[in-house]
Amino acid sequence: MARTFSVRRQSGFATVAMLCFFLLYLPIAALVVYAFNAGTSIAIWEGFSLRWFVSAWNNQQVVEASWRSLRIAAIAAVLATACATLAALATTHTAPYRGLTAKYAFINMPLLVPEIVTAVALLVFFSRVKLWTGYSGLGYLILAHSAFCVPFAYLPIRARLESMDASLGRAAADLYATPLQIFRHVTLPLLWPGVFAGLMLAFIISLDDVVITEFVKSSGQDTLPTYMLGQLRRAITPEMNAISTVFLLLSLSLVTVFFCLSRNRKKES
Amino acid sequence: MTDVAKAGETRRRNDIRDRWLLSAPALTLIAIAGTGPLLIVLIYSFLAPGSYGDVKWEFSPNGWFNVFLSRDIFDNTVSLADAHYTIFWRTLRLALATTVLCLLLGFPLAYFIASRPPGSRSIWLFLITIPFWTNMLIRTFAIAEVIRNEGIINSLLMRLGLLVAPVQMLFTDFATLVGMTYVHLPLMVLPLYASLEKLDFRLVEAGYDLYASRFGVLLRIIVPLTRPGIIAGSILVFVPALSSYVIPLVLGGGKNLMIGNLIELQFGQGRNWPLGAALSVTLVLVVMIAVIFYMRNAGEPGGRAHG
């Protein structure tokens, strides 16, 4: 045998791995390529063109849905991160107390319950509230998005808090800092990377949601994903590919920032 | 009690009170707009359906009855709800097949990443997480484009002369399976990688010293040692696969329903909210059982710590 024997090698595993990477990226790559198709088909290549990007840009519904998506995601991410930060402060660096485990389970519950069931439950509940109050604005979507984003924001913040030194806060308290001052000048600056990671995670999760939005939205409140879902039932033009491509780029840049941040954090410690 | 002890006790109480106050916003938010409304669904499952959707406020076991059985409207005979069993069976079959496929593909993939030099591992992992963070709907749409009749696969096979006419893949159970595997693969790879990364290769070496074959080492050393990761990954794939809604809708084409679509149907066209509610509760119960199984088996050896 020419090759040296390696304990780590398993025959065929590298091939399967490469195949997986290929299969993971092939559909996405095809999607992006056809966004630049000059023809009206998503299957036959007729030359390079940016016409579908232009057409998406000029499509009033797409632009409105995108703005709505971004607005909901921004507000929901901030709300969820604020709640998650407070909750993380309440559940770390503490001796066990009654209700702690229950609290922890409840915060993570949106991760466990099937999305379709949450969606249906919110549909039923919010349709009642709409009847009582007469209000049918974006508030329902924002509340729903904030709620399912909480656990996603909570996890990185809590992880960061866990790894922080609790004695710093105690030292500040010994120097007569009030709890608010401790949070403002000691905890928050150290916690910031975790908060930022949570914020971004919540933003992406909110931006991606289809199912809950589809059930909670009133008419005329399409977000970009629910608009796309509606379009998928009709004849599809490369305009869908163009919208998807822009959406992909946005997610990709967010994930890259997230990746670099967490990488730096690892180097620090 | 001494004054010092009393002061300590008060401080502890105040601390716990503050901690409840701090977590109140998150808990309230989830109770109102997250999982709290599930209670309403539970109650609705025991009520009678209204004529135009919604419910009548009177007790009725029919929601639950209709999950499993159906009554003939003409002669009142009771029989098993065949249509529902077909859907339950498809859901279970597809979710299990997805899990197995993800495991078969994900294990070599995670192993490959874990056996790279430490510096380049995070890059490989990053390549796995990119598709994971891309919009699920876009990924589903991308799969639909690839397997449709005029898609890359069919046109390639036809150009190579292997096919005369395109094979119908879109709008079949096969399409749903492909889509679910594609979408959920990263969920399998990440916990598997976490387990494999901690694998002590001295044990593998010891296996080789004792004349084990490569396959023997894999089956009798590596797989048993990474069991927590295998279970974690399997549950992480199985649970969302079981409750899929968008993937069967887009790729299955509305005919090949899974339980998620059946639930939606009862709240939409079916106008049978109690039945939809009972189906939802059933789904949640199945998921909870899977999660409890996961917590029992995939936990860290030292037990999980809170706080």
C-alpha cells in the first residue's frame, strides 16, 4: 500500500462528504444562475440579463412585502433580544431556585412546538382578539415573531453570560455600584457580543418565517416569504429567482458577520 | 434566627423576586403570542364545530372521534378514518425515511469535517451552516426547480439519451422526501460533528491494533461512542420532519398531504376546527414523546446543568 495508514480515514467517507456539499449547493447555484436568464423560462437558458432584477424592483407588491418583512424582523429582533437578555440575566449565575427549570423550559418551548400548531393556535387566538378590539395592524405579526425569536436570542446571550466571570459584578457591587450601574458599565459591555449574536439570529429567524406569518397575517400584510409562497402556486418566472437571490445575499452576509464574530470570540478565550 | 441570618434570607428572597421580574417580559411574551394559545387549541378540541368554521361552545367528543374514526353520513356505521390513516402513515414513513437518509449522508459528512485539521474545520462547518440559515422556502423552491420535468436532472438525463420522456418527480412523495432531506441535513450534521469532534482516536487506534477492519472499527467503536450525537441529530431531524407543512405543500403538490397540511385543511376549507385542534394536540403529544426520549438518551454524561 502506497498510502500511509491513517487511523482517521474511513474509506468512502470523503467521497460522500464531497457529494453532500455538491448536492447542498447545486440547487442554490442553479437558482441563482437562472435569476440572470434573459428568457422567461426557469429551465431554458437564453443568455445573460438583469431584466428580472429590474422587474422585481419595479414590482410594487415585492417592494412592499420586502419592506414589511424588514420592518417586522427589525422590531421583533429588538423586542425579542431585550426580553431574552433580561431573561438570561435572571437564569444565570444563580443558585437553583424553585421554578428555574420550568422557566428555562418555557422560554425554550417555542423551539419544541411544531410551527404549524403554534400557527393554528395564534390564528384562533388572534382572530378573537381582532374581533374584540377591532385592531388588525402589524402588531399581531410583530408579537408572534418576537415570541418565537426569544429562544433563538436567548441561547447565545445565555452562553456568553455563563462564560463571564460573576465576580466582576460582585466587585462593582462592593464599590457601591447600583444594580443598574453594574448592568450598564460592567455586564452589558462584556455581554455585547452575545447580545449582538442574539439580535442577528432573531432577525434572520424572523425574516425566514413562512408558516406562522401565513396564518397570523391579515389580508394585505404579506411578507416576502408569504408573497413567494403565494406565487409558487402560479406560473413561475425568473423573477422569483431574482428575489430569492437578493434574499440569499442578505442572509449570507448576516451569517458571515455572525460567523466572524463567533470566531473572534473563540480566539479571545 | 440571628439578624445576620435574617438579612441573608431577605436578600435571597429579594434576589429571587428580582429574577422573576427580569424574566417576566420574556415569559409574558411567550405566554401571549407563543405557546400560551396552545391551551385554546386543547379546549377547542373538545367543542363542537360551528357551521362556518370556528366552534360552538358545547362539549363534543367528535373532534377526537374524527381523528381516528369516521361515521357514515347515510347509515351511521362507524369505520376507521382511512384517509387519516393514509396521511398519518405517510407522515411517519416520510419522517423516518428522512431521518435515515440524513443519518446515512450526515454521518460520513460530519466524520469528514471532524477529521480535518483543526484550523480548517470551522470553514467546513460554515459551509454546512450557510444552507441552514438560508430561507427554508427558497431552498424548497430550489429543489422544485431541480427536479421538475424541465429541470436540470430530467434535461440532463434526456440529453445523455438515458431517458426518452421526463420522469415525473415533482408533486410526488419522492419529491417531499428529497426536499425534507435537503432542508434538514444540517440539523443532523451539527450534533454529529459535536460528538465526533470529541472522539478519542486512541480508542480507534487500539481497535486497529487488535486487528479490527475499518468497517469493524466504525461499527463497534466509532458508532457506539458517538451514540448521543446520533440520537440528538435523529430527533432534531425527525421532529421538524414530522410536522412539515411548507415542504409537502410545495413539493408534494397539495395531494400528498402530511399531518401539518391536514391540520391546515381543517382550519381552512374543511371548517372543522375541533378536528384540526385534536390533530394538533396529537402532533404535539407525539413530538413531546420524541423530545422526552431525546432528553433521556442524548444528555451529557454528567447530566445537564441549569442556571
